[in-house]
Amino acid sequence: MRNKLLIALASLGLASLTAQAGPTEDLARTCNACHGLNGVSVGPNMPNIAGLPEKYLKTLLLQWKSGERYAATMDRHVKGYTEDELAKLATYFSKLPYVAVVQKADDKVVAQGKSATERCETCHGATGGQPDDDETPKINGQWAQYMELEMMKYRVETTKMPHKKMRGNVKRLAEEDVPAAAKYYAAQPK
């Protein structure tokens, strides 16, 4: 009887520890279906979110919640979360390691993309892996299809995309350079 009581108390203690240590992980599990286990997407139109800057992630989440930024689905997903929960999610995913999913691209396309991305270097770095601040995401090894879709949103003036510098730079790209730029960064390991 005493052993059963000790086992029961130990189980309650473990359950209590799990409840204390895991609320953010429980929240983050809802992201796995689209963004992959630990924020590493299996592609190609869903971004990896692990290891992106906390400030960047928090800003995006709050912009979707407020309706300031367009999203096909994320705005509906975040509506039910409090600002504190969104901040915890941003912190959680920012602390995970960034995983570049390097995608092969034709040498000619990579050269075209590199040539077209001079403006991108000022914020994201030459290969997309050296952002200049904590509000800019790494884009090296990010899914090319996702990046192309995002850049196309910035090209449409009526689409709510609040980052003005990004909008201006993407609109200056020739339309045929948009997929090449996305493939260039997707092919970069660092």
C-alpha cells in the first residue's frame, strides 16, 4: 500500500513538473502541423521558423493578430492567443536552432538571383544568413516557394505588408528575378 501511495505521489509530482515546464511547448505543438516539428518545415510553401529572431517573430505574430499584416491563415490562428502567449511562442521558437534546408538550383538561376539581390544584402547579408539586426530573419536555406510567395505579396500594393523598405526593394526587382532571388537564397547553406 505504501509503495502505491509513493508511486501515486511521484506521478503527481511529475505531472506537476510537466505542467509547470511545458505550457509553451504545448502551445508550440499547435504550430507543428504546418511549420514542422521544432519549427523546421518539410516545405515547400511553409517557412521554417526555428531560430528566427525573437523580435521578428513577435512582431509578425502581433501584426497578424491586429490585422496589420496579410496572411492566408495565420491571422485566424493567432486571434485566439493572448499577446503574452504570442510572446512566449516567439521566445520558444527563437531559442531553437536555425536549420537551413538547402535546395538545389540551376547555376544560371543562382547567378541571376545573386545578381538581383544586391538590395537584399543590406538587411539579410550576402547569402541571407547574416541579418543586420534582430528584426530581420535569416533567409538562407528557407523554402524557395515560400520566399517567392512572400515577395509577390510585397509587390501588390493593396496587400497589407507593413515593412516599407522590403516592399520598395521587392518592387524594384524585375518580375522574372523574383523566383531567381528566392532560389538563390534557398540554395545558400550559410
